Amino acid sequence: MSELGIEALQVQQVTLDVTINKSEIVCLGGPSGSGKSLLLRAIADLIPHRGRVRLDDIWCDMLPAHQWRRQVGLLPAESQWWRDRVGEHFTDPEPSWFEQLGFSMDVLGWEVARCSTGEKQRLAILRLLCQRPKALLLDEPTASLDPDSISRAETLLQNYVRDAAAPAIWVTHDPQQQQRVARRRLVIRNDRVVEETL
């Protein structure tokens, strides 16, 4: 059970102050190029930034970067794959999660190169969840998926957030998806982050 606290986090001209409670998804929106992905990368401690981020009582700067990123898991908008086979990217696969996203465990033997963009995206979601992070940073996790896969991914991610009592920030441009997955949203407007209730 975790709480994600973000205090005066500044990247470029955008500043974010927010607390995300355990089991809560907060959507982050704004025009393309407004800084949404940069904010997620700063929370994950991947780029220089001002301000502080904490997970419960542990501040980001108290942990080595790799330990922080294991607990605060980032799903980038475009998945990266560095080994030839899918299974080489997983250490503790959860069969039921694979099934929920339409895969049998045979997928672990596939070559990454044969996977479609949508398959890679679903597998990237699974790769992140199988690391059991305590908080999720989701950068357009369903942007390249068909409607059935979007529904499956939303359900899996919402269940993970609930069951792991994990806070999550979910970047999406889709107002209907925002309504489905969150009760609060943050919107970047003219370098300001405004909170709205859904």
C-alpha cells in the first residue's frame, strides 16, 4: 500500500504538485508537446528536474536510481526491446495476466521481431506489471491497441492498481478513457497543471 507524493516537481516550465493515494489512478492530459512524458520521466528519475518525489516516506533521492525505478515503474509510450525473444524480458511471468491480454504462455518463445506494434504494447504492459512495482507511470498505455485490447488492458491495469494498492498516473488523450479509469485528472495548460474532477 503506497502513496505517491510529488512536491514542486519542475521540468522545463511545467510544475507539478500532487498526492496520489493508494489504489488511485489520476489521468494526466494536455496538448502534444506540453510536457506530459517529461513529467513521467522526471518522476521515474530518468531526467534532471527540480522538486521532490516520494513513495510513502521514501524520497526518490534516498535510493539508488535503479531501486527507485523498480518501485515506481514507467511504461513509456513506445516500448523498448533489447533481447531477441520475448521470454528473455521476463523473470516472473504471471500466466493469468498473459491470458487476460489474449496471450498463451507460448508467447515467451516468440521472437520480438515477429510481434506487431499492438502485441509489443500489450507485452510491455505485462513486462511492467510482472516486476510488481508499487506505483505506475503509464504513458499512453493503450494508444496502439484495438478496442478489445484496450478494454482488456484497462481492466488488467485497474485490477493491478486496486489489488496492489498502487497509485498510478495515466497519460491519455481520450476523454472517454479518462472517465473509465479515473476520478481525477490533471491537465497541462500554458505550463500550469490544473486539477479537474471527472
